[in-house]
Amino acid sequence: MERSGRVTVAKGTALNADPASQLRLLDLQALDSALDRLAHRRATLPEIAVIQTLGARLGEVGDELVVAQTLDHDLAREQAKAETDVDQVRQRAERDQQRLDAGSVSSPRELENLQSEISSLGKRRSDLEDVVLEVMERREAAQAEISALVTERDKLTEEAAAASAQRDQVFGEIDSEVAATTAARAAIVPDIPGELLALYEKIRTQSSGVGAAALHRGRCEGCHLALNPGDLGHIRDAAPDAVLRCEECRGILGRTAEPGL
Ligand SMILES: [Zn+2]
């Protein structure tokens, strides 16, 4: 089912404008719609979302990298401490062994104590060496993670740079199209009476960018609704310089000289 629009002569001070300038308004609308599309395209470029996603992941990778580097740093300290402990135990065992070898200890009880200490130092050293090995393994894992994160960060950085370059290229294309369209628009504006232009601008801000539409085969091109025969008759009877508006979308109706009216 097709809805029918209604047509009314512009309310308020009955606005009149010569038919040629009413048609120029349609040219202006075409350019304004083109500018709206360009602005929309610029704001919704897929590259913008890609850059955003890459940037978010880069932030995460950066955080994960800090965590892994901190862990590696802590483990390095832990390893150094364990190695120092091993060294101290080793040196003490060596000193004990030297005393034993020198034969300076004669008391059997002292001798026994010394031998017992050398034995427990050996056990302690072995435990500490296990600690060193365990810390080294954990460090190895932390460093492998750092390496993987750095690789990912570099890859993401490269992808973000490529997406930015692509975005900037499309921005450049859009911007020059905007400049050309804006220039064409500026050339049309002087052909349209101020009052008609003001009405058009007002409707445009109220009706999501459509201020004027052609009447084409009995249909308003703004809202795409067919006008009923009564309204079409009204349009036929209206003075050529009467400014007509679509009751549905409120747009100024530009009457072209087509026979299908
Ligand atoms: Zn309409």
C-alpha cells in the first residue's frame, strides 16, 4: 500500500520565487546531500575502527610487556641472590676443607664437627643450585614471553601505520571532493533568493538534511511518497512562482517541466 503525501503552499508570508531559482535549489540540495555523504563517509571510514582496535590491542600488549619485564627483572635479582648464596656456601665449604686438609684440627670432636659441616654445606649448596636452576627456567619463560610480545607490538605498530596511511589517503580524496563540491555550492548560492535559501536551510536542519526535493512522476523525491491526485491538481493550478512544500517531509517541492506531473 502506498501512502499519499499532501501538498501545501508554504505557510507564513506566502513565499514566491521564480521557477528557475526554485530549480537551482534542487541543484543546491544535490550538492548538500553529496557533502553530507562525504562527511558521513569521512566519519565512518573502516580504517578508523581498524586503527582504534589496533591501538587498544597495542595498549594491552604494552601493559603485558611491562608486567613481563618487571617479572624478568625480579627473577634476575632472585637469580643473582641465589648465585651469591651458592658462592658463599661453596667458599665456606672450601675453607673447611682447607682446614681439614691442613691437619690443623686435632681434636676428634672438632674434626667430626668440621666433617659434618662440610657434608651439610654440600647438601645446602645442592639445594641452592636447584633454586638457581628453577629461577633460570622461570626467567627463560618470562624472556620468551617478552620476545613474543615485542614481536606482536612491532607487528601491530606496522599494521597501525599502514591503516593510518590508508586513512589519510582516503581523507585526502574526500577532502578534495569536499573542496570541489563546496566551491560548486558557493557558485549556486547567489542564484537563490535569500528568503528561499533561509527557508531551505531551516527545513534541512529539521529534516535530516533534506530541504528541497523534486517532484518526479507524481512523487516527492524527498520522502518518496506519491502525491494524491487532488494535491497534484493543486500543484498544477499553483502559480509557477509559488513555493510549494511536501506535507509529509516538509521539503520544498521543485517542479520540473516533466509531463508526468
Ligand atoms: Zn516529501
